[in-house]
Amino acid sequence: MTLVLSLLGPLQVTLNGSEVDLGGPRGRRLLAALALESGRVVPAAGLAQAVWDDPPATAREQLQNAAGALRRRLTDAGAPTAVLVRTEGGFLLDPGRAVVDVREFARLRGAAKAAEAADDPAGCRELLRRALELWRSPVALGGLRGRIFEAAAERLAQERLDCVEAALAADLALGRHADVCAELAALTAEHPLRERLVELHMLALYRSGRRAEALAAFAAARRRLARSAGLDPRPELRALHAAVLADAMPAPLRPGQQRTASHRPGPGGGGPWRIAAQLPAAPAAFVGRADEEEGLRRALRGGGGAVRVVTGAAGIGKTALALRVAHGLRERFPDGQLYVDLRGADRTAAADPAEVLAGFLRGLGVAGPAVPADAGERAALYRSLLADRRVLVLLDNAAGEAQVRALLPGAAAGCAVLVTARHRLTGLDLPAGPDGPDGPDGPDRPGAVELPLLDEPTALALLGRIAGPGRPAAEPQAARELVRLCGGLPLALRIVGAELAAFPHRELARLATRLGDERSRLDVLDGVRAGLRIGYRALPAEARTLLRGLAALDAPDFAAWTAAAVLEGPPEYAEDALDALAAAHLLEVAGRDGAGQLRYRMHDLVRAFGRELAGPDARASVARRVLACRLTLVREGRRAHQGLDYPGLAHRTAAWVPDPAVLAGPRADPVRWLGAEREALVAAVRQAARVDPYACWELAAAGEYLFDLRSDLVGWQTVQEQGLAAARAAGDRTGEATMLVGLARHRTCREEWGPARAMLIAGEALFEELGDAHGAAYAGWLLSYLDRIQGRLDEAERRCRHGAAVFEAAGDLYGQAHSLRGIGQVLLARGEPEQALRVLREALAVAEANGAAWPRMCMLRWVADAQRALGRPVEAAAGFREILAHTLDTGDLAGQSAARIGLGRIALDGGEVAEALRQLRAADELGRRSGQSLVRALAVEPLARALLASGDAAAARALLEETLASCRRMDARPLLARLESALAQVPA
């Protein structure tokens, strides 16, 4: 049974040759978006952008519905059930269960490149033929509109044209020159600015004996380029024209024929060949990088025109690694090793490729007067000299792609090129070489090796190699602190090591103390500062502004919206500046977070450098602006999740975002978005205590829901205590009351009910003093929870009825629904399920009017509980299953546990002991993972009953006795009574 997803043309899905009806446009767009990323998890936020250019607030729920409908259509047609998979991170199209033509197209192109590198033009041409046959129309994704699909269609169209060019080049390599002339003429007319097509057309004409027409084709192309783009032909095309004009083109190779290196004429055909040996000495102190070194040697040792680029930050050790690799390969390149420092770190002083070519030519034996004056002619002579020789070229410290491209030896089969650069040279087409693209390359950038910072053991080894092997061992703690302060940067470690070597009597701890002061750190590491300054000067103005602004923030990592807030502009503007910083290795791309956002990190030394450049007032201004944006986004996420941003909280910090587009993330997936921001949120609350105490406690309050849902008690306590201290220091009574209530909720989750009650009473009193009945009612509602848990049912009901009236008068549907729920919980505890169900259904209706999904789940859980108590298992089970699906998606451990307890009880009531045990054991494990004893204890009584029903009385007794001890400490009286009653029923 073969399911085929075809995107290379109009979207089409077939199963065993029959087309599958995908339904409406939403399902088609969803499937197309997943097929484009086949085999990769696509976050919900990314899918929402594909399905809607402007996603609605309910995008997540609608996506789930659309995915369910699409899955049903596929399975109804006979497709495998797991072809469309829901994961914690988003949605996934399983490529093992479907054939996706885009994926097959990419595979065939990759195989064709490997065949080309292996000098198999016939195999290459056959693979490219099969790749092009996958296209049912020249336009991919026909009928699908929107930014994402239009961009994908444009990219695929370019890849198709690249494939056509490669196929025609293979035809020429097979000697089919006359056969392709007409096709190339038509393609050059259709795509007049693609110079590679013009080159192929000229070659085909020339090798077919039509030299005059080849020259005419060049002249026509030159006119088109000048008229349409104001450009001259690129050097490769001009060199080809010069060769055709001189009738000096070499005869084409026959298929499988290899050039030999036995005949080595010198420049001009007969002079002596000079073997260049231009490599500087390799560094004496070199440690680590074994995988990168071996991968580079393996990729370059066979020549084959291989090009490898080593990139990384200033001081990361690019040149040291490149020289070590190059010296290790000298015997593999007996015809010489060329080296040049391209001075690319400071782009204003970068080497002129024409001058570098002149130096290379002289190094290869070309006499000064014989070096051509024209840069294009120099490049052509350089490539000709290297065509049949084995030479290694090391281009160190490159400024950019254009500079490197001018110095590549072209199709010289015996040569290899090693490049170092601070910037990623993404515009280079990097040949893999004869050994293929294995080695240390990243999966997204074959041929490029990006050097990471050194890990601690390697950094300590480098420090010891320079300072003396006994120095780190004598002061191990101080040595580790030096490594930490240097951030694993080899240049910084070399500077520190050299200073220690120069002063053997100096203690490592003393130097660590000096480095520990961020304000003077770069005074010690002045070489690092100098390198950073050069890179900084080469940045565009907005990237320089962004670096200074990001350095002002304490967050360990950040997403693009943070950069937009720093620059006060739209995300696209910020992303350009982020790309510039990442390309210069002044930022590190840390990967995608759980919400699908790219996250970035800044090295501590770069941060210190950026803070030097911005004064304290500028840093504080940026920090306050980003805090305002973060607070706005967190509030937006809480509104999407709970229907309001904080119960009863009036805003002191005004809402601000640099662009409405940044609101899409928290609106589409509030829990995952804030989960991805967790570390940055904690750091922001700490920083806010120094620069904006009002924003500090407001941010701690607004972000509370994340820590609650994820049972993150440590993070919750950190931000709440910081917020409370900031509010008190500022004399802000509203902030103090709000933080007391938030900390009380945290203490409640830790079962510290005495301190929790005291904080709630204090917070309630503060709100009452301030005349804030709304805030006081919120504190009272939380007190009612403690009353109910501890058996004070009348007091709990009184508080809930008072709160319901206050919240209703204030128009607070969230507070009203929760107060009504509290009344229903009291009625259930009294054994009055019919009255409880009536009140709980009212609470559910209010929650639904509120509009957010999470409050509805809270009410539905207790409606289902009342239905179970009334003997309505089918309705109750449906409610619990809905709750389980929602809480699995949001990572709510306590909610998952409650849903499984309900399903386990229903199974046990129906005599399904095995199913009851499965659900209740899962609930027990969720309770353990939550870190909340009460959450776990709620699962124990029904689990003990299920164990008893299965005949395992010993396990039931052990479980109950263990839990009773913790319940006595908590003073959870009603639960304690139920557990003691259950234990009394277990046979001795």
C-alpha cells in the first residue's frame, strides 16, 4: 500500500494510484506544510503561519481539529494510521509511511552530485533525469497561496532550474554537445540572467564546431545583463569568452577519462614549475579539535576540487586548526601549498583578490612581467596552471564569498582549498571532494565546519600547555574559574596562559579575581577586545546597535522578538541584524525552542564588550523597553490561556510591542511560548528588580501560570520572592499584596499550608486596606481551597459564595467560574452530587463564556467527577478524555493526573481492573513527577482499591501506609479520613 504526496505541481495525494480527497483548503494547506518539512516536527506556530497568513487567536484549537479531520480522511482512504503524528513539539509527517516527491527530488539530486564527484557523468545524468520526471508541472504547490507556500514554490523552481543546468552539464561531459544546443538556446532566452546557462550554451556551440555562434551568444548575454541589471558578465563567463576567442579551449574529456599529472609544463608551456611552500608554522600548543581535524583531513586529502570552510568567532582558533590540518596534508599535495591572509576581519582593509592572484602566480613561477594586468586574465591563468596539479590553497581570514570565489582553482581535480572566516560564507557552492561530504560538517551546511567553544577539560589542557602543566593542577578550583571566565575561548585562554607563564610566581586565584570583575575583564584580555572591536566595526549600523542593546540584557538566550524590541522595529528588520551578528559569530544560534522560535546566545566576553560600548543610562533604557515588551507578551499569553492576564490586577507598566507581529507566538501557543522563555523570564525578573521594580512584580505575577502548569516550584519561588522584595523596596502595597497571594499559591502546591494561609490572610488584609475588593476576593477564593482541603467546608462555601458575587459584579468571568467550582466541590464533599452538578454546570457555562480553553478544562474535570458520582460513566469518561488530551498538549502534570484518576475510577466502577490499574499507576507516576505530594496522594486511594481488587493486598497496604504519613504532615483531613478508611478494608 503506497501513499504518495505530490507537491511538484498541483498538490495531489494518491493511494495505490487513486487520488485521495483531502477536503477543504485548510486540510490541503496543513498537509502541504507538513509535507514540505517531511520527517521533521513542525511547531504549531509555524503551521499556523502556513495555514493562515494572519493566524487567529484560536489557531491552535483549529489546527488540532483540522489535523484530526485530515487524519480521518487519510485513514478512511486506507492510509497508515500513523502517517500524521501529533508530538509534544507539534505535528510530524512520517516519511516512512508516505512517499513525498519533494523529499525524493532532493535525494536524487544529492545522489547525482555524488555521481558527479565520482566522475560518473552517465550515472549523474540518469539520476537527474529521474529527478526531473517527478515534476508534473513547472510550478510547484499549484493552487496554494500565501507567503510560506509562494516562497517554497519559488525555492523549488530555482532548484528545478539548477537540476536542469546540472543535467545539461552532464550531457556535455558525455559528449552530447550538438544534441543540447537547441534546448540551451531556448533556456537562455527564457532565463536571460542565468549566466551558467550561457556558459553551457557557449560550450555546446563551440564543441559542435560553431565558434562564431558561441561568441555571438556571449555578446547577446553581455547586452542583456547590461540592459536588465547594469552588470558585466561574471569572471568565469568572461574567461570562457576569452578562451573561445583565442580558440584555446581544451578538447572535452571522454566519459571516464582522467587527467594525469605526469606532464607538468611550467607557465607558458615549457618553463620550470616552482613548488610553493607558503604555509606559516603551525601552533606549538594545540589541543582538542580532533574530530574537526580528522574530518577536514579526510575531506581534503584526495583533492578533487574539495573546498572546506572553517568558521567561528574571533579567537576561536580557526587559523590554528587550519594550519595544523594543512601541514598534516603537505605530502598529499606535492606540487605546493599556497597561503594568504586575506585580512577579512577588518573589511575596510581586506586584501584585493587581484593582488592575491598576482602573488600566487609569482609563487607558482610566473615571472613578474608575465603576470597579466587584467584580474580576469590572472584568474584564468591561475586556474590553468593548477588544472593538472596537486596544490593545497589556504585562504585565511576571508572577508566574504566574492573574495574567496575569485581565488578558487576552478575545476582543478587535484587541488583542494581550505578557507577560514569569521562570517558564514553561505553564498559559496562547496564541492564535496572525492571522499564525499563526510566529516565534521553540519547537516545544514555541508563543507562548512563551525568551531564551538572548548569544553572544560580541553580548555584546562590548553591552559596547562601554555602556562605550564603543573599550574592548573596546583590550583584546580582557580583554574576552572579562569576557564569559565574565558568562556572556553582559545584566544582568551592563550592570553591568560601567557601571562601565567611570564609570571610563574603569580597565583591563578589572583588572576581569576581580576577577571571576575566584568568591568575590567577585557583590560586583562585586551587581545580579545581588539578582535571584537575589528568585527564590530565591520557590522552594519543596526547590527552594532543591536549588539549594544542585547548586551544590556541578563537573559541567557533570546528569540527574535527581543531583538525587535531592542531596535524598536518589526521582526524582519531585527532578523537582518541578528543574521549579521550570527554571521560575524558575535551571536550563536542556539537552535529552535519548543515554540518553534530560533534562539540566540551571546558569549560572556561579547556581552562585556557590548556593555563597554553602551553607557549605564542606555543599558537601563533598553532593559526597561524589553521588559515592557516581555510583560506585554506574557500577559497576552495568559489571556490566551486563561481568558485574562492576571486576576484583578491593574496594570502599572503600559503595554508595548515593537510590532503587532510579535504577539502571534503567545497567542497561538501560550504554554509552549512561555515555556521556551522560562530561563529568560527568570533572568528578566531578577534584572527588573534593579531597573524597574513595578515591572518586576508584574512580570512575576503574569508569568505565574507557567510555573504552576509545569509544577516548576523552584522557578516559581524564585520569581515570586524577587517580585515581593522589589514591591516592598519600592513601597508598592498593591505589588506586595499580589506577591503575597502568588507566594501563598506556591506554598500551597508545596503543601506548606500554614505559611500559605498566613500569606493569604496578610494579602487579603492588604487588599482590603487598599479598598481593592477584587484582589481581596481572589485571596479569599484561594483561602477557600485550604478550608476545603482541611475539612472546613462551611467556611470554604462562605468564601466561595462571597467571591462569586464580587467577581460577577466586576465582570471577572475567570474568578466567578472558579468560585462557583469551589461551591460545587464543597457540595461533592458533602455527598450532594445532584446539587453539585447543577452548580458545576453553571461554572462550566461561565468558563465557556470566558473563551479560554484552560478554565473550561478546570470546570469540566469537576463536572465529570459529579457525573461519575451520579452513575453516568459514559458522559464522565468523555469529559476526562477531553481533559487528558488538553493537558497532555500543554504539559500540565496535575491536570493529566486528575484526568487519569477519573478514568481509573470509572474503569474500577465497571469492573475493568486491568484498565483501572493502568490509568491509576500512570496518575501515581504523574504525581511523583509533579513534586506535589497532594497530587500524588489523590491517586493513592483509588489505586489501592484497584490493587486490592487485583488480589495484591500487600501492595495496597504498603502504598496506603506510605501516603498516610505525608497526609498527616499536610493536615489534609478529608483525604486522610478516606485513606484511613481504605486501609481498614485491606486484609491483614
